[in-house]
Amino acid sequence: LGDFEVMDADGNGEVSELEFVEFMLVAMQKVDQELLDKLHAQFRALDKDGSGMLDKEDLKLMVEERKRKKAKGGREEDMSIM
């Protein structure tokens, strides 16, 4: 049961497919938790409307934001997704 509790990242008593896959990737040392946290942060940054899903509008907003940053002299690496 210890692994189940670790897999159940949101603590709702169930293990989702995402929770299982993330647990297994870390357990198999394919990724570390820090990388997963960074990927989740990137997703949240792209999810402009906070819906938990990416749609075309989110991506359009990201492109517009990049254009504004570039126009203000932003560095290319500051504008990358990864």
C-alpha cells in the first residue's frame, strides 16, 4: 500500500493513468521528479485560461506573448517552451 499512496499524488484515493506513468518513470529512473515538476510548470504557463487543457487559444496567446517579449528585446532563451 505504500507505493499506492506515493502514486496517488493528489491524495484522492485513486491512481490516475498520469499518476501511474509518472510514478513508473521515476521508479525506472527514466526521469526525475525535478524534470516532471518543470514539465508541469511549463504546461501551466501555456494554459493561459487555467482550464487544465491546452487549446488553440492558449497557443495563440503564447505566440502573442513571445512577439511582445521579442519586440521589447527579450532574449530567445527566455521565450522557449523548454
